[in-house]
Amino acid sequence: MADTVRQRPLLGTFVEIGVDGAGPAADAAVTAAFAEIAAIHDLLSFQSPDSALSAFNRDPMAWHDLAPAFRRVLGLSMLLMWHSGGLFNPTVGGQLVARGALPPTGGPMPLPFGQLGDFDMNGNRLRLKRPLALTFDGIAKGFAVDRAVAIVRRAGFTSGWVDAGGDMRAFGNSKLRVRRRETNGSITRLGELSGGAVATSVVAPQVDERFPGLTVSAGDNAPAPGAWTVCARYAWQADALTKVAALAGDADRAALLNRLHGALIAGPAVAGAA
Amino acid sequence: MNQFNRNFVFLAALPTLAISQSVYAKDYLSVADARKILFPAAQTFLDHKLTITKDQKKAIKDLSGVRQRWDDQLVWRAEADGRFLGWLVVDEVVGKHEFITYAVGITPDGRVIGVEILSYRETHGYQIMEADWRNQFKGKTIDGAFKLDEDISNISGATLSCRNVTDGVKRVLALHQLVLMDG
């Protein structure tokens, strides 16, 4: 159990941070980690009209200079898009807007989804070749968790965790007993997390109060409903791979996740049985 | 739910009723902790507890769109060397599924310094359906079972919305503007 455990409302959910230390230094490190998460949110939130992502999406075919974290998340997203054969796709913003899961961009109505060839990159500058809307909702929360972990480690704390409502990462000697909230509200014991990350995404048939997110496909394959839990070394990976898990075919899901350096901890079988 | 689980809920019916009132609960900070975190430079915190009048409640609702339910509001004035640093307001929100106590630090001109959760309680009957409920009771007395709340330290799954707290902060900012700034 960590000596300092705090929770703040961030990223539209409750973020908990624990570190193996107490006192002003630990408090300052945790406060700085929360601030970093808030900064990532301010940069990459689709919902917030003031974010850098929203500014990009209002005019996606013009050149934009990207902030370092934006550039990093974009790079990771494109890598994963390539290696997952397009199952992970950060260009599905248009489809999410059309289905009411995300607010309108404020620009012209974007196409439902795009492909890797739509990205036109020049150093830290980006434009899209077609009117698409980028969304990092499948990766940014995990990325924010990783950045928060980096902040507290840099401050000298060797063990701890960050839990952002379903996306969590433990480091050092911290061990987290992880349970999963199923789609029917029941809770299943999953196991213990240490030295890595775990993420759960719920594929709901439609958007509602309890399941505000939507997983959509950029192809013919429909996402398999239920809760998908994946572990990986980094939280951004675990977060993004839950979407790959939901969209992959039953036959090659496990192998694909392994190839992408993740592992399926639990699919929707438990929820489906209840 | 399969046959096993149904039997199991029946067997565990008594303790379940008691525990399901607070299925997932966690205490994070005391008010004193939160004061230190939100105002690390402050030396004194002057008690400034407010009693909100009916008219003020209405004005708060009109300004923030959120209803002020309580008559009393815990407020402290943070100072260092006689310098006014800001307000610390302790507030509660009751959602459909949760009961949350939090502290918000506000600068004298009404900007949010930070929001810290003091305690978080989920009031859902989730555990009634918990698949591994029986395991929870192995080797535990009923006293031990009540501590299960703390045992469930981390839940990965459907993201819980923090909108109640966001609305609460909006209401506290309206209270600041209408009551604290004028007073």
C-alpha cells in the first residue's frame, strides 16, 4: 500500500495516484502528475473545443504545428494503425460524430474514417489529405497515465501507480489487485498487476450514461460487445489494444495482441454469462 | 446468472444487504491534508463556515444551473503572513451511484487551484452480483467482511463519469462569486 494516495476528477473520470512516500515532496510530485494529466487532456480532448486536437479537426486539411505530446501520440497511433492492419484507427472521429458519441468538430462534416495514406507529415507539422477527424480517445488516456507515472518516477519515487478509471499502471514494488466492472454492473476479480499496465474498454451497443464511449470499426468487422481487458507494458499500449481486441477476429485475436506486445486478460465471456 | 450464483446470492443475502450500501468506498485525504496540498504556502486557515440563505440558494442555482442542497458550507480562508491566498471549500455531491466529498481551492479572484477527492463512496448494489462473492468470506468474520470495501482497491471497467463533481465545482464557484467575494 502506498503512503500517499490521492484522487482528482480528470479526463472525465476519477484519476487515482499512489506513491511510496509521504510528505511535501510526495504531495508535490502527485500534484505535478495530476497537472500533467490535465495538460494532456487540454491538448488532446475531442470534447473540449479549446483543445489543440479540436483546433486541428476544425481545419484538418491545413498545415498545423503539433505540440510534442500531440506528435508523440499521433506517432504511436500511426504505428499501431499500421501494425494492427487498421484495427486501431485514429481517423474514426467522423464516424463517432455521426453516431452521436462525439460532438461536432465545428468544421465541415468529416468523412467516417480514413487510412494511413491520408496523413501528410512534415517534421512536426501535419495535415490530412481528406476531411477527416482525428480522435485519440482510444489511446490518450493511457498515454496520460504513462506521463503521470514518468513525472512521479522522475521526482524520485520508485513505486506507485496511476489509475484513470479503467486504465491503470503500476511501477516498482506496487501491486494492484484489479477487479473489473462488467457491463451488468457485477464485479469480477481479474488478478494482480505489477510492473505493467492494464486497460478495460467496454463495447456498448450504444452510447449511454454509464458507457459514454463507443468503439467503432473502420472496416466491415463489428466490435464484439462486452468488456475487453488487455495488459501491456505501457498504459497507452494497453488502452489502444483493448480496441484491437474488440475488433479482431476470434481466430487471430490472441496472436495479434501478442504480436503487438499485449495480452488479453479477459474478454466479455464473463459479462455475457451473467 | 447461472444456478450457482443464484444460490450463492441467496446464501449470502444477510451480509449483502448491509454491505451493498457502500460497495466501493475509499478515504483519501482529511480536510487538513487537502488544505496543505491545495495551499502549501498557507500558514493559517480561518474558519469561514457559511450558512446559505434561501435567496442565496436561488441565486446560486440561477448562476450555476446546479441546485445548492445544503444550508451549511464548510469554508476556510487561507492566509500566509496576513496575505490572503484563497478559499478552501469542502463540498459533497450525491450522484445516482456515488457519494463524494471533495475539497476545492479557489484563488481570491475565483480561479480553481485544484479539486481533491476526500472520500468516495459508491452506493450501488454491485456486489450482490459479484461472481466470486463466496471467496470473499473465506476465513473472514463479518467484521472482516465489512473491510472488503477497502480490499477492492482498483476497478478496471466502465469509466465512471465525474460530471457530478464538475457540476459541484460550478456551484461552488457560483457560491464564491455570490457569497464569498461580496462578503
